[in-house]
Amino acid sequence: MCVCVCVCVHMCVCVSVLLEAPDDVLLQRFQGRQVDPLTGDIYHHTFIRPVDDIITDRLEEGRGLSEEQRLAKLQLFRREVTGLSSTYQHVLKVVNGDQPHADVYQQVLAFVQTRRRSRTPRILLLGPPGSGKSHQARLLSNKYKMVDVCCGRLLRSVAADGSAVAQQIQPYLENGRPVPDSLVLQVLQERLSQMDCSCRGWILHGFPSELQQAKNLQESQYQPNRVFFLDVTDEVCLERIGLRATDPISGQRFHAVTQPAPNSKVQDRLQTRPEDRTPTVEHSLEQYRNHSAALQSVYPDAVHIDADQDPHSVFESLESKLTTD
Ligand SMILES: *[C@@H]1O[C@H](CO)[C@@H](O)[C@H](O)[C@H]1NC(C)=O
């Protein structure tokens, strides 16, 4: 049905959007409905056409309801909508659904983004290599469903997707040179603007690592609203990274304490990645120390967490600071 109330649930109902359209428009839309038998996706032979001809060829006419059933459904909706609207009035936006679907999407997206900007968690984890950023991001994401955005991993996956941006990024990754800030920022903004991030919030780590990057992020639409420094000494970082290892076959990373290999076969073939070797880590630690004062100046309200504790205690400290406002 083209009239619907979409409620985005995340800890509480924060946004609801009502797509409204006159009955005659809705009844007319019912008639051209088509269904993709493979995916169950719904199309319409005039309003919503598949981009791919392969899909067009396999579409089936919607096994529609009879005229009477449609009217009954519509009447039921008209009866319920008043109650629903008043229940969600504090978070409700009514959008005219009788427009091209791209326009409807833009209006809903704009509403969701402004509405959620202040409430959606947009977390930034900063800390030296080995301070546990990836692990804490994974724990937060598992529990609170925010999107885990690891900058390095994101760049590697974008570099592999065959796009125009991928071709720009690849040479840097292959030569082990840093990807230019403007390119990183472009990739990040693209990722953070996606629906999962704007609806569920995100946890960013691996960027920014110096002043100019932090300033650029502050000037974008994607300022973090909760910033954490995971504080830990160089000695501890070096010791922890010494426990990291990578499976050369799957590319998966393991850690002797927080994420051990699943079996001895995998364990036996693990290798240390170039960036986890001691001289490289020492260099990154020095770089982090060189820039951390400048980063702190950009985020004066950041919370410092003692990360030289077991991962679960670090997680509890993070959590307690997340929910206090
Ligand atoms: C850190 O700063 C010092 C002093 O400015 C500089 O000599 C050194 O090269 C920097 N180290 C790194 C890794 O950027």
C-alpha cells in the first residue's frame, strides 16, 4: 500500500513519517503494481521502474486485491491514521506521497537528518594504535546498533569496488602512502550520509589523526557529538599490538586476547602485518603523540577514558558516559 507510517525505532521512537495521498491516486497506483519474484521488491509499471532490464523481464503483475478489498483497506487506514498521528505527533512529519518517489525520498531524508542530528549518537573514538578503538567500536555497534565506521577498512573496501573513486584511492593504498585528506573526507561523507548512519548513528575511528583533518570534519555536516580519547601508554600499545596477527588466506585479523583464532590450523598460519611490526607502530605512536594536543584543542569537551583496563571495563566506562546526557 502506498500510504504507510514508517517508524524508525532506536531505543525510542524518534521520527515518524506519514506519506499521504488522495484515495483516487492510491487506487490508481494499486493497478500497476509489479512484483519481483526473486527479491519480493515492489515496482510499478509507470511510477517505479527497475533500472535493470533483467529485473524488468522477470516482473510479475501484482496478485492484487479486488477493488472491494482495496477500498476496505483504505477505509481501515483512514480510521486508524488519526490515532496513529496523535500518538506520534511530537515526532511526526506528513509528506505528500503524490509526487515522484525521488522527491518523496529527498523530503523524508532531509527531515530525518535535521530531526535526528542532535539526538543520533555520532561517536568519535580517538587514541593511539593499540588503544582498543576497533574493539570498542565493535562492542558499541553490537549493543547499540550504531554503524561501525573504521576509516581504514572503509577506504580499503571502497578501493575494491571498481568505482571512479576506487581508482583514485588504489595507488595510495598499494604504495602504502597516506590517502589525501580531501579524498578521505569525500569517502567518509558519502558513507556517513547513508540511511543506516543517519538513522542509527555511527562510531567513527581511524580518522581524524591530525589538526587539519579534525577541522575539516568539524566543518562538514558530520561533526561528532560524543568524542572519546582512549588513553593508554606507549608500552601497553606496543605490547598489545605484539599480540595481533592476520590470517594471510582470509585477510581476517585476530588478537591473542580479545579475538583469538578459531582453531589451531588458522592459528598456525597467522602472520604479522607490516603496519603491526614494532618499528612501524613506534612511528605511529610518535605521530599520535605529536598530534594529540592539537586534536584535544578541537574537542575540548572530549571524555578521556583509561583504556589500560580489560576491554570490558573500558566498554563500561564508555557506556556510562554515553547515557549520561
Ligand atoms: C614528531 O615531532 C617531532 C618534533 O616536531 C619531529 O621531529 C618528528 O619527526 C615527529 N614525528 C612524527 C612521526 O611525525
